[in-house]
Amino acid sequence: MKFSLACQALILAAFSLLPGVGQAIYFRDKISWQSPIPPSELVSVDQARTWGDGAIWVDARPSEDFARDHVPGAISLNEDQWNELLPQFLAVWSPGKKVIAYCSAQSCDLARDVAERLRKEAQLPDVFVLEGGWEAWLKKKR
Amino acid sequence: MKTHIFALTLSVIICVTARAELKWDQTSIELHPAAADKQAIGHFKYQNAGSKPVRFKSVRTSCGCTAAQTQKEEVPPGEKGEITATFNIGERTGTQVKTVTVETDDPANVTTVLTLKAVIPTQLEITPTFVFWGQGEAPKPKTIVVRAAKDFPVKHLKVTSSSPDFQAKVEETGDGQFKIDVQPQETTRSIASTLTIQPEGSPRIFYATARITTAPAAPTAPTPPAGQTH
């Protein structure tokens, strides 16, 4: 009896796995989920604040959001106007300075993309993404 | 044994028939926009396969660069429609994955995540796009490597510096690769130049920046922020 129950459970489990396996095989090249930001590339608001003048804040949100409000001293750099804004950012960057990119919230991926391009294309070291983004900054400001 | 087979068949039937009312043709779309395209548009088609109307409660996108539109707020039974996701490419490069989160009042499928993947062609790979010298550093040339994509053959590159303080020399190294040697006249003051890189016969312009920084250009190793737990 016990063996029969175990057999049934196994058969049912195998059946339930089939659609998942099928989808994984069919879509193996089609879906590319973005991996989360490694913890070493994230910085909290509290930690970032301790860096003071040794850090440059980069606002990766759309220019309209930046115009509405931003972290004091932050520079706007987004991928909509990358070629126009990048020289403005590079004009204030100097070796040894840390870079903190932020977008609206934890769920947004703009800051991660901007940080990645600064690391990969401009080959800048010490580029971080603000944990929780602009929302986290606002919460800590209160 | 008969009972077991019946139980198994019943579970399979229940699994097959228990489906969401709003049925999506596909929840993931991959787009390959052309180099000159400004937008990539994905059409996520659906049909209300249930017997009750389904109402959209919210449609959110993962990025301000993507806009999503529903054709209607409520979908009557049997009716078809689509959610249009428009991704503004801007000056983005490479593979971009954006999501659209759809919330409905369909209890069987309250939240659906639609994925829009846009593979933006990279015509030229420029590494690095930024070269710099510290003040007082020897004004030796620094090299920028340019690689043309296989389906974007480039015979010649035209590179111009926005400032006469920097000189740029282009050399073809073969196999669709180029070497740009950038050299400042002096490094005593803080100056910068935008290098305009244009493949011959292409309207597209690429950029790189050269600069004399205020601080010395000592190599720095990436350091994780102190006090973090990994």
C-alpha cells in the first residue's frame, strides 16, 4: 500500500514537472532574466553618506524626474541622453572618487544599467548602485 | 489499480482545465530593432477564455523608458485584445530586458509579468570610451580599441577631437579592428576633449572622452563599501 502511494506521488510529481521542463527547453534562448545586483556593487544610503565629497551621485532617472528633485549635488546621467550627459559627468569625475548611481526604487533597473556602462565602457572603478534608490534616500531624509 | 488510474486521470484533467481566464498568446517577446530604430514595440495578445469579464487593475513597467497601454479596461468573455509595450531605445546598447506587470481582478491569475527583450545591435564596440591623465603625468598616448560588428563592416574610421589640446591617430589593425591613440599636448591643466568617431559611409556617430583630471591618475582597485555584509 505504502509503495503504491509513493509510486502515485512520484508519477504525479513527474507529470507536474513536464510542462516546466518543456518550457525551459523551448524558451532556453528566449528569456534572459536579469540577475540581481551583487551585494558588493550595492551601497546603503547611510554608507554612501559617509563618503561625503569623495563620492559623486549619479541620477539615472529620466531628466524630468531629475529636474523635479534629486539628491543634492547629483549629476543627471541616463541612457536616453547618454552621449550628451556622459561628458558632463566625466568632467567632474576624478580618480579615487566613488560613484553612486540611483534610480527611483529598488525595483527599477536604470541605475544598474548606468553603473554597468560606466564600469564596462568608461572603465571606471568604484561604481555602486544605491540600495532602495531615490525612495530610500527620501525615507532617510525625513 | 483501477482507482489509482482514475485518480491519476482526474488529477491530470483538473490540471488541464484549471486555467486562468485571461489567456496570453505569449508573455515574453524578443525584438531585434534596426540600428536606426528609436523604439521597439511589443504586442502582447490575450483572450478572455473564461465566462466572466476580466478587468485590468493596473499595468506597470519596470522602467520609465517603457510605456504600456491596454486597449480596454475590461475584457468581456471571449474577447481578444492586446497590451502594447513601447520601449524607447534612446542611447541604450546591447540586450535590454524590460517587464510589464499586469494586475487583473481574475482570481486565478491576479498578476502577470510580461517580458520585453530588445536586442539592440552594437555596430561599434569602443573600449574604453574614456581615457584620462592626471595633472603632471607624462603626456604619453593612450589607446582606445574599436571593434566593428561582423554585420557592420567598417573600412575606415574618421576621428576628430573637439579640442586641439588632444591629438587622435587612427590605425587599422585588421579584422574589423582599429586602434585610436590619443595624446594630450600637455598635462599641466585640467582640459577635456570629446572625440567624435565616425565610420566611413555611416551616418552614425560614436563618442569617447579624453581628459586631464585634477587629481593624479593613480590606478585604483575597486573597493567594496566598508561595513557591508556579503
